[in-house]
Amino acid sequence: MSDALDAALRLVRAQATLARRFDARLGGLHGVSLADFTLLLRLGQAPGGRMRRVDLAEALGLTASGVTRALAPLERIGLVTREPDARDARVAYASLTGTGRERLKEMLATAEETADGLFAAPVWGEGEVPLLAELLTRLGGTGPRA
């Protein structure tokens, strides 16, 4: 097996492990998955806490129908609402509700705590986490602010 394939497979396994850890913490404390949190975080970082659904789909790497399916349960529990565009009936926005903003703050604190635990010393040395983030960027692993 080549070093490149070995590295790729290790990255896939690491991603699965990270996702399980975040899903367990976010699900246990807030009733949402990592995918839900990522979607809410993206909306929370958007101007006015809202995005066109098509832009949200693109930002998350989902299809239009995929983002609609992802938003449906968040709409049902009152974290997100659907807003039509006043000028174009074909365009719809996903928007955080007030409850969604408050819950996102709580989720963000849980996610930060989880990440801090994952990348804690002595397993991770000073400067290694920023280096990892830089290396992942080379593979297209942009953060939520990108």
C-alpha cells in the first residue's frame, strides 16, 4: 500500500471517529447531529443569520434536495424557518430563529469543549493543531469561516 493511500484511509477513519464523538456529545446534550450543528453554524455566520437555500446547499456540499431534507427537522423543532424572497417566488431563504440563535450558542460551547478535549496535551503538542488545520486546508478542508 502506498503512503498516500495509507494516509487517505487514516484520514477517513479519523473523520469517522471525530464525527461519532461530536454526534454523541451534540446529540446527548442538544438533540442534534454534527451535520445539524454544521448547518446551523453556517447560518449563524451568515449576514442576518440567513442564507438562500441554494447557497447553503453549496456551502455544505449538499444538493438542493439534500439541504431541504436537512432543514426539515430543524424547522419542525423551531431552530430554523423558511422565508420566501419578496421579489422572486422561486427563491427561499433558511433563517435562524431566535431560539435557533440561543441554542446555537449552547451547541457551540459544547463543540468547543469537545474539540478542546480531542486536541489536548499531552497527545497534541504546541503548534500541532494549527499545523494540522493548515495541512487539511491543502485537501480542501476549509473551516466554517471560508
